[in-house]
Amino acid sequence: QVQLVESGGGLVQAGGSHRLSCVASGSKFDISTVGWYRQAPGGQRELVDTQTAGDIRSYAPAVKGRFTISRDNDKNTVGLQMNDLKLEDTAVYYCYLYQRSSASSFWGQGTRVTVSS
């Protein structure tokens, strides 16, 4: 059973930086696509940043140049470094893993990031 556990949510001032982390278990992490989605209040869940096993990255235009994903296949972790945070980055952030072998997607429970002015 794949489990994803996020950490690092909290309250951050606009313009500041923050880092989220996610630990995965029960998966073939090194051959999976991993990353982050988010859901703002009243909004749909949307892509933030993902990285394939071959290090191909997909990210939302809104976070370009501000957010950076990183993965550690030895520790089964994926991180999201968020810089120059904006009010519109306020959302629940979900860790994501796509297991190609079973064509299955898995989600963490979510961690809330609130950006204040």
C-alpha cells in the first residue's frame, strides 16, 4: 500500500520562502513520477510541479522561477521549495505519486499553506 505523508505547511508572509516535504512508502519510488498539486479555497486541484523518474519536470506557469521540486530516491522523499510566495499561493498542497507499472495515482492527506500580507 502506497502512503504519502506531507509535512511543512504553515503560515508564511508574502514574499517569503517555505519548504514542503513528502515521504513515500510502499512504492517503487525511483521509477515513479512524484510531485505536488494544490487546491485553493473554492478552487479545483491543480498541478504545481512534478518530476518523472527521468527528471522531466512539469510545472504550472504561475510558479515558474519561484518553486522548485526536488526528489531523493534514496530517501523516498520529494520536496517543494517555494520562494517569493504570493497571496494566491494559499492552498492545501498535496503530495502526488504516479506509479506507471500499475497506472495508479496516489495522494497524500494534504498540508495547508497560508500566505498572509
